[in-house]
Amino acid sequence: MSGRKPTDGEETHGDGDAAGQPAEGQRANGAIDPATTARELRLAVGQLVRRARAENELPTRLMAVLATLDRDGAATTSDLAAGQRMRPQSMAATIAELAERGYVTRQPHASDGRKHLVALSPVGRVALEEERARRDGWLTEAITRQLSARERTALARSVELLRRLADA
């Protein structure tokens, strides 16, 4: 983005530019090229995710485990490792760091005494919520600062489309 906020009536994407050139992913005849759209969407979403993660104070690997525990509930270290595609030894080190910070608790597994269940602690939940609020705050500010009212409306409408793609 240029950093300049467009005026409410100005079109920046979708209908081409002021010189009549087709928009990214649009052919000269006005047809949308799904392959170009897919590539550009993947790149833009990846860039947005990386930028949002830059707002985190916790390392991504710790955030990923906290978010998994919040979403899925208590799990064993090996289940967490498999879900994060990590070696169990690496996950054990991550869990140890989270436990040292007070972000997780460990309880004996109900049916297998050799295992422990890792759960999100109240302190970990607060830390996770603070990280999420920091990212949401950055994104809210960026949407407000960078997009016109018309673009904000288009973005809000596109959220459901993105969810449908994620579920495909």
C-alpha cells in the first residue's frame, strides 16, 4: 500500500486504476483469473499474518501452544507436538518454558500414569488475551487508517468469503 488513505469515493482495487488498467487478478476483458487471485490472496494473507504476529511480545511457538490449549483444551505433550509438527522433545522444552512463566499447568493423565495433561492456566489465558488484543488493536488501527469507508465495507463483507475458503 502507498500509505495514503483513499477518499471514500475513490476505487483502488477491483475496477482497475484511474488509467483504465485492469486490477490485479483481472483480465483486460474484465474476467477474473482464479489462479492469479489465489496467488495474490495467499501472498497478501501471509503478509498480513506475519505483520500481525510482529505485534506479539511472546514468541510465535509459545503463542501457538497457548492458542491450541485455549481452542482444544488440555492435551498431552505428544499430542501438542504432533499438532504443531514438532518433535516431542522440542515441545517438552516449550511446555517447560510455558510452565516456568506460569502459563500452563500439568496434571496426571486420568488413564495413563506415565503421561501428563497440559492445560492453560488463568495466567496463561490472560497472557493469550493480551496478545490477541494487541494484534486486534494493530489491525483495527490499520483498517481505520489505511482504508476508506467503502473499502472497510468491502473488507467486512469479504470475511465470510475467506471463512468459506478456509473451510473448503
